[in-house]
Amino acid sequence: MFLTATSFLISASLLGQEAPKLNDAEIAHVGVVANQIDISYAEIAKKKSKNKEVVNFAETMIRDHKSVIEQATTLVTKLGVTPQDNAVSKSLMDGAKTTEKMLKSKSAKDFDKAYIDNEVAYHKAVIDAVNGILIKQSSNTELREFLQAIVPALETHLKHAEMVQKSFK
């Protein structure tokens, strides 16, 4: 499996033996950052890829992850929670910069596979983090329910990415 810096950071930061303790404001920020990161990867794909399946997947990622951010913004506004930067979200952003550089440096021939491999690894890591840490640490019922509600969409993204990935093997 192709494991990018961002995927590795999510796994290491959120799924390690000693997962960081996050409050609801920090959980909200990690969620927004994770969605923004995937949007940034998809925007690179839309610019670099000539593969219709990859471009369609990227467009889906942009649309769906922007929608999640909008829903999360509505929820945290309602709850009076201001997303709070934290070590995990900072690590995710640092990892994303590395992954973005890697994706941008790929030749047209190698880009599509690298992008889709990254999407598979990223979605697996995010699903594990949401299920294994964010939901469990959320103290607010509505935030926890929101996180639980987005897992099926993330799983659908993963299945879609795996389907596209098969065309590159």
C-alpha cells in the first residue's frame, strides 16, 4: 500500500498507543483540516490528471468534502464551539504539504496512480481516526453523532478510490 506522509501522520498521531487527548474544539478542527487536505489533493488532481475516472473522483472529493465542512461549520456554530488548532491538526497540515509536493512533482504518467494510492491510504487512515479516536473522545452528543454520520460517506469514498485504483494495477 502507498502510505503518504499525511496518512502516516494521521495513523501515528491519532491511532498510536497513546492517542492525544482532544477536546471538542480540537476534534472539530482536526475534522475541518482533514477535509481541507483532501480537497487540496483533489484540486491538484483536477489540474494534473487527464484520466476521466481520476478527474471524476477528484470532483466528487471536492464536492463531498466541502459539503462536510459546511455541515460541520453549521454544527459548531449552533453548539458555540470554535474549532481550535492543535498539535494533531498542525501535524496533518505539515504532512499534507509534503504529500502535495510529492503529487505536484509526479509526471503525468505517474500522477494518477500516486493520487489514487494516496486517496486509498488517506481514507483508510481517516476512517480509523474518526472511529477510533474522534468519536470516542467527543463529549458532545451532537458532534459525536455528526462524526458517526460521516463515516459511511468516507467508506464510500474509500470503495470508489479502491475501484479506480484497480485500473492502475
